[in-house]
Amino acid sequence: MITQEQVAEAVCEIYKQAAIILPSDVKNALKKAHDNEENDIAKLNIKSILDNIALAEENSIPMCQDTGLPIIFVKLGKVEVENLQEGILEGVKRATENVPLRTNVVDPLTRKNTGNNIGKGIPQINVELSDKEELELTIFPKGFGSENNNRLAMLLPGEGVEGIKKFFKESVLKAGGKPCPPTLIGVGIGGSSDMVMKLAKKALLRPVGEYNSDERLANLEKELLSIANDTGIGPMGLGGKTTTLDVKIELADTHTAGLPVGICVQCWAARHASIVLKDE
């Protein structure tokens, strides 16, 4: 059996890793963007980001003052787990104290802070069933400078791919420099209104530069990336070639009368970390 304590320790560890160490695929994309930039201000902005990333790792401190809303993706396989939810809650509490993390969780109406990043319905826990004999946990701390720029559209079926592209461009232009570009953008297509936003967020877990295995979606990912970068918004919204590092799409079938589209914007601090636990 995987114990509650094992889950708590695992969540605490990956939260610390996610807060401090940016995944190598994102760092490499930022370095490439820096080398490709011709605008001096854009180049300086990306260099400042890269320096920030290095200092966070050297000093073992979070890379951003907004350490995010705790979102957990769980792949639950054929294993026995003791008190999974309680283990996750305890792990987030420990990470808040040990990393330390800024306490971001508040009541949405009173704005009273819970003090430990635990609250009603938070951390958000997304469970997916797996055939593997393991438990996989992924922490996805979501900052709200980017989250506040997410958008949902319930398009009509007749609007099709052109409607998706139009809505995507509108979303990028509306966001401008607010989400601290260069961004990563997840796009969900299909399902229902709530499902499509979750698809968009889940899409951001795929590595930068890895295209969707569906050729239709891979081609659309490339096209949307060009649309984003052609806006010229650039790093931190001050102009340049690199507004977005990558665009990821996830798709689900939907109702015959609908075409839901979700846009999930992620800032340059595209933080996430995973761990696999086995019943041994």
C-alpha cells in the first residue's frame, strides 16, 4: 500500500521542485528565443528572465513571488492508496511552510486568507484512471497573472477552425503583456464548457516543442503559434518576435450543436513537476 505519509512527502517535494526549478524544455525554449530576438529590449527582457531562473536555482528560492494556486493532476493506477486526498492536503501544507510558498488561497467573497494554501475545493485535484500499477502525481502551480487571461468561447459548429483561430488571436491580443510573456498557451477543443478548460490546462503539461500526435492538431498548433508571434507583443509586452514559446492543443468529442474552445494562458514560469509512486 502507498501510505498517506508517502503521498504527503511526494507532494511536498514536487511542489518545491516546481516552485524553484523550471523544466529544462522551457529553459531551452527561452534561451533559443533570446538568441533569435533582434529587438534589444526583447533580448534584455528574456535575459532578465533567464538570470532570474538561475538565481532561483542557486539560492533554492521560488522563481516568482506568485507561487500559484495548487492544482494537482493524479493518474490513479491499479494500486492501493491510503487516504489519497488527505495526503495531498498535508503535502501542500508542508510545502507552504518548508519552501516557503506565498499563501495565495482566499475566500472569493470575503477575501480572507486561509493561511496555508488549503481551502474549500483547493487544492484542485484532477483524477484520471490508469491501467499502470502506479500512482502518478503532478503539481501544476498556476499563477493568476496568466490565469486571469484565460478565455472560454462556446462557438457555433459552423464557425469551425477559422472561428477557433479568430478567437485565439482575439485572446492573445486581449491578454497583451499582462500574463508576462513569452507565454505558453494551452487550447482545449470540444467536450463541454468545464471540460474544455481542463483540456486547455492539461495541454500545458506537454513538453515545449512536442507536437500533438494527431497531425490535424499538430498543424493547427504550429499555425496558432505563428498567429501569436505575429502580433509583435513580445517579451513582457514591450515588443519583439517572441510572444509565445509554444501552443498545445487537446481535443475531446463534443455535442453535435456545439464547438467549445478554451484558452489557458501560462506565463514564462511554466512550472510543473511529477513523481511516480509504486506499491512495493
